[in-house]
Amino acid sequence: MKNEKIVVGISQGDINSISYEVIIKTLIDNRILNYCIPVVYGSPKVAAYHRKALNINNFSFNSIRSAEEVNPKRANIISCIDENIRVELGKSTKQAGEAAFSALERATNDLSDGKIDVLVSGPINKHNIQSDNFNFAGHTEYLQKKFNSDEVLMLMVNDYFRIGMVTGHIPIAKIPEELTQKKIETKLKILNDSLIKDFGIRKPRIAVLGLNPHASDNGLLGNEENDIIIPAVEAAREANIMAFGPFPSDGFFGAGSYDKFDGILAMYHDQGLIPFKSMAFDGGVNFTAGLPIIRTSPAHGTAYEIAGNNEASPDSFRKAIYMACDIFKSRKSYSSLTANPLKSHDLSEL
């Protein structure tokens, strides 16, 4: 009998960070095995090191050589790196960066080949992972190239709102030159499509934030709203996307207006991430919208300062796993519902 559970690939992230701690704390609860089959891409020896450091004795991984060997009743792990690698808790090392990339590459290759259904990525250090093979600002850009997507959207999701960013991991000084009407329109389309297909919202309402303070005060504090953002919103509405704005970001979040919308589009990274992490740092999830595959991750980073101290919360990582599974089901349902649409007819000809 074919197993119907979703196979969740988990890339280990930085071995010196809290990544293994949140992975183990998530998978130690056997109830998750009723929902999915976890497969960690990493190292059994590194996992054992972290278990010992955390004094966790009632959990172990099932070591396998490939995703085809998964045990549906166990948390599985595939060795992707040199087992003699040294773990140095709380430190950024070249070896940790190499190990993070090796695990990520193996996991994404298996995802591409259909051996796993979704990917949940552990936090990486964006500096030590840099190499000839990984020359990207983060997971989002790497996955965009890996899966040949023209545009993607970093979408942060918590219990309060879903917020995407037009510009991502770029310096503040470069935002004005990167912000174009076409780019905003493209990101709005990705967000709208994702809300429909990935989150099951039939007719999403999307709030668009302004770039300048007070959304420029009718041009007093900048021209981007009038010249770029408003035309993009109008074009989106002509394309049957329910986009509204631009809204001044301070007032928008301060007044709690976010609860009136299904999605929010911010103009740059910190404009979206500051309110997001202020309201739900431990419980948020990072989702890459616009990809042909499903990838989520916890909203936090490596947190070297608490690595090995048994202080890291697994809430964000746990939610990343459940969200990846929910999106997988939602896409499957959407594909089924739209597979054989009824032909349209011109009623005037009847």
C-alpha cells in the first residue's frame, strides 16, 4: 500500500547554530509522524553531538542512505557531509558553511527529483556559506536560480498577517533604483496567486504599503508613490487583483489595519520584517512564493549566542513544517479543482 503521508525534507542549516536544537525539539514529539515523514539532510554524528549537548536522551534518528528508504514511523536522517566535521557551538566557521550547502544541495536535488514533497530549511549563516557554488544573498535567491523562476516573493506568515517584500536582501541605498512599476505589479501577481493556490483564499484583498513616510503626503515627501506605486496598484486592479493603497506603513500597523487584508506587500525588507518580528518572532514562518516547489523555514536566524544552551524555541520551526504540508495539500486541491474547467459560453448566442 502506497504511503500517503507528505515527505518533508529538512536541510540541517548551520551545524554550530540552534538549527539542530529546534529540529530535534520539533521531531521529539511523535505526534508529528501522524502528519508527515521527516527526513533530515545532515549528519547522524552532528545530530548526536547536539542531543548530548542538550541532554536529550529519549530521541534518536533513523539513519538512511537515501530518501527512498524512509521509515514512515521514525524521524529519518541522511548523511550528506564528512562525519568527522567539528562542531563549534556558537561560532561561524568555513566548515559549517560548506556543510550547510552540502545538505541544502542534496535536499533540493531530491526535491527536484520528486523524492521528497516539500523542503523546510534550517537557518544558515549568509557569510560562511558563500562559495563558488553558493553566491547568493540567501535561500530565496538560491532557490529562485535552482528552480529557474523568473521572480519569487519572500512571504512572511504569522498568526496576524502575511507580508511580502518587493525588494529583498539588498542595501537600502539601492531600493529606489530597484523599485519599478513592473516589479511591483509582478510581486502583486505572485502574492495574489499564492494566496489563492497556496492558502485557499478565493478572492484575496491585498494592502500595498508606501515607500516614503506618510506614503509621501501627496508628493510632499517623495515621488515614488505617485509615479510608481499608485500606477502599479491601478494596473493590478485592472487585472482583477484586489489591491489597495498605498498605505503609510506606521499608521497601517499602528491602527491594526492589517486584519482587514489577506496579504500585504511592503516595498523593502525591514518595512515588512520589523512589524512581523515585533508581533510574532517565535511563531513566524518564511515561505518562498512563486516557486514550482514548496519551501518554508523558521523566521529566525542562527542565534549563535544561545546555541547549545537549550534555550531555543521550536515553535517557528514546527509551524514551518506544518505550513509546508498545508500548502502541499492546498496546491493539490487547487490542481484537482481546476483540472477540467467547464467550457465558457457566450450567453448571447443561446
